[in-house]
Amino acid sequence: MTTSVTENGITARYEETETERLLVFEREGATAAIAQNIGGYAMLKVRPSADGDELERYYGFDMALDHAAELLGVSPHDLPVPAPADDMGM
């Protein structure tokens, strides 16, 4: 299942793989990704792309969104979050 939403020139795509919940943001060719294990109880990993190397880990979704926004050069408030991703974080 993949859910996408576009707002403020940013596209957010949420999907679940066999091992992860993945939220990927794209803006003007730049990407940022937030990943969590499929069980939804581990720390969030921020990456420059869905399959990129981990940059940082966070307990809270707000902190992960702040970092993702920084990678894209936007305000965290500008990031659209698809409904299935609302409960990411610990």
C-alpha cells in the first residue's frame, strides 16, 4: 500500500515494505526519508533517500520531521504527512 500527498510543492509518499514503514519527501529533485521498523516501535531513522545511509535517529516524529525539512530546505510545517504516517515515532 502506498499513499501520496502533495502540498506546498512537496510530495510525501508513505509505504510499508516487508521490514519498514517508510515516509519519503521530494521537493525539486531533493529527497529526505524517515524510516521505522514495520512493528512501529523502534526509533525513526532519517536518510537522504529511501535507500540511503542513515544520518540520524530520533524517538519523536517531530524531531525526524525537523531534520527531513532541513534536508529539503523548508519549514517542518510545510511537510505534508499522509494519514497512515501520523503515528510514526515512539
